[in-house]
Amino acid sequence: MLSEIRSTPFPPCPAPFNMAAHVLRHADALPDKVALAVLGLSGAERWSFARLKAAVLGTGTGLLQAGLCPGDRVLMRLGNTVDFPVAYLGALAVGLVPVPTSAQLTSREVAGIIETVTPRAILLAEGVACPDTDLPVIRTGALSDMRDLPAAHYEMGDPDRPGYIVFTSGTSGIPRAVVHAHRAIWARQMMVEGWYGLRQDDRLLHAGAFNWTYTLGTGLMDPWAAGATALIPGAGITPAQLPLLMKRHDATIFAAAPGVFRKMPGGQMPTLPRLRHALSAGEKLSETIRQSWETSTGTQIYEAFGMSECSTFISASPDDPGTPGTLGRPQPGRRVAILGPDGPVPRGEEGTIAVHRGDPGLMLGYLGAPDATEARMQGAWFLTGDQGVMDAGGEITYLGRADDMMNAGGFRVSPLEVEAVLNTHPGIGQAAVTDIEVKRDARLIMAFYIGPAPLDADALHRFAAERLAGYKQPRDYFHLDALPTGANGKLQRRELARIYEALNGKT
């Protein structure tokens, strides 16, 4: 039997279609229900569905009045506030193409994004890095004022037209602009039963920031599209405080990256009578974390596998918990395979995890990079670059990355991108970076370099901080006489972990 799952295809997205209209489809029937609560230790800021819809459509009107037209790209440089999802949906509602970006990016990184995306305007919050530009800039004060404007009409259209753009670091080291269609939100319904077990009466607490794509999808868009309530911690809330918020606000589902679960208090968890289960994505969940959570709360964590190009498509769920240690099965409606050079491999053999190129949640492509898009395809399949094995029952075990991609707190980071920056330092002849497990379930990016002499670590940290987002910056730097290479001279990044252990007396 081959490692391929073909389930009944998910119903096609209706046309005409608008992503924001789909997300807010329950707003008129549930006007007074709490759609969003931003949680603090002493209270919460609550938004009803009616208030949320009015703010979104008013913002859409304001963006059009600012001179933007359907199809224009809008770069989002906003912080961890409700401004982010309101502006995002407001842009989508009137046919603009929002480009959400991490507030951690530096001005240099944003300059590269501007060159790639060529936006017509920038939405900018105070204190968020952005280079000087001649582009129109709309600040948060103006965005807030737009919420009170008359409601815009949804710009309905082809579900396959560009909806939004997110950035991911590819194996080339160049951050790729991933273009998603409006239909991507329709495809996410396969995750509702295939991962979430989400119901209209749920209160889903997501531990991430508003401006993280994992939060934007799992924490906000999907609960709203189901008519459920989204709970988001306000700025300054720590992982240790999340259990208290779950209890106070009757969270029924909790979602986070493994790094957040790792930092939570474990055996000191309060009783959480309303919590049904938890969700994990962003990096592989360790069995240590899983067992600690289940012992502390009496609930399960359901893990999912996906990527910026297709969100999640393999997962465990309340209806199909799967075997601990596996990722679960392809979600109903998906077509997934484990590929070798000639196609799906026999079950039980290792290969590359792939999703069918006809999946309605798959990206339209990388903006301005058709060759890079096609390079990710193998016949009818989109290659994830991650290795796995499928058992006889269709469950998939994750075996690691096929490339050298790093995972920093749930963010996928290309070592080539970091190395390209470090190699511009005048004292570095060549740099190599990798993520290393410094203690159980904790991985950090470390940099190794050759050059005439060791460099001051603080100076290197300042150099990187000016050029790389915080999550891309190495935690430490090590001067070497030579970098590890193979017989063909190719850098062997996997040897860097052994070098790190030797330098730190762990061998």
C-alpha cells in the first residue's frame, strides 16, 4: 500500500466570495455575542460581533477614502493590538490585499519587503520599525477614526483572486512573499473538525500576539467564522499567567506553540473545569510537554502540521486523537502523500511530506517568483521539505526537516537568511548558523564563524539587532578555525551541534 490518502474532496468555495464576509458571516445573527475579549489580569476589553463588523466595514470605507483601490497591496506594520485584525479584515472586505508582518522586523528587513511587495500604502503603529518612504502612511490614530465611518460594501469576486500575502523564509534564504487566495479561509473549515473540534459555544484562548499569523488564523478568523468567541491575552501577559486567564474567562479550548506550553507552570495548574482540550502548532511538540500538560489538566493536546503556504493539513483531533508521538492523519477533505523521487513511497518508508497542488488552501504562489513556486512542486504535489513516514492506518510520524530550516519559537527561519546578514560583517569571513537543543525541548539559534580573530560578542549582538528581527538573531557566537564541510566542500550544518557540545564541555 502506498503512502497516499485521498479523502472525499471538500466542497468547492462558492462564487462570488469575500474572505472578510465569510469570517463575519454570523455577525448579523449574533450581534450581541462577544466575538473578542482582550484579556488583562484585572479585566477584559470586549468586542461584540456587531461592534467588530461595524469597525471592520468602517475601516474598509476609510481605506477607500484614503485613495486605495481593490487589488492594491497594503503593508501592515502594526503592534499587538486589536488594530491588527480590524485593519486586516477591513482591507480584505473592500478587496485590498493586506500584507501582515511581524512587529519585530527591523527597518532594513521591512525595506526588502517593500521592494518585493510594492505596496500602495503602509499601516503604521508608533514604535514599530519602518524605513523612510514616499509611500502614503496611515497611522493607528487615523485607523481608529475610520471605525466610525459608514459601512463599506463587501467587494465580492473570484475566490481564486489574491486575498492576502504573508512572508516565509525559504531554503534559498530569501524571505518569500506567499500569496493566498480569498478561498484560503473557506479551506480552513477542514481544520474545524479535523483539528479544532470547534463549536459555536466555544471560547478559544490563543496565547499568541494579534500580529502572528498562527493567532490571526487559529485564534481569530476561525473562531469568528464559526460564531465562537476569541480570547487573546493583552500585552504583558506571561505564559505563567495564562492558566489563571483560562480559568477566569471560561476558556474551552487553548491554543499555543510548544514553546508556550513549555513555559507554563506544569504541576501548579489550577482546576480548569470548562477546558475541553488544547491545540499545538508551529513546531514539533515533545512528548515531555504533552505528558506534563495531560497530567496537570486532564485534557489532551491535539497537534497539527502545516506551513505558511498551506496552513495545517495533518492533525489529531477530538474525533480522531491518533497515536501519541505521531502528527495524526490528513484532515478530511485533504489529499496528502509521503513522496520519494518517483512518487508516493510504500507505507512504512520515509519520504517527503506533500500535499496535493489542488488543495483549496494551498497558496497561489510566491509573489514574483514563478520558478521558486514551481521548484516546490513534484508533479501533482507540493513538497513541504519535511520528512515523515505513514503507517498502515494513515497516521504520519514527523522525522525532521529535509533541509536546514530552523525553528525559533514557532517561527521557521532559514539559516541562509541569517548567514547572509552575518557575512556582511567586516570581521567575519564566513558564518554558519543552526538551531541547537540547549536543554530539553528548548532550541536556540547559534552562530559559528571564521575570521582573522574572535569578535566581541556584544558588538555582534548589536550588529544583528540592527538587521534581523529578534527571533532570527543568534543567541551566541563562536569563533572557529574552520567550519565543518564535506568532501565536496559543502557546509555541514548538522555538525555544528557537535561543535557546540564540545565547546561547552558536553562531550
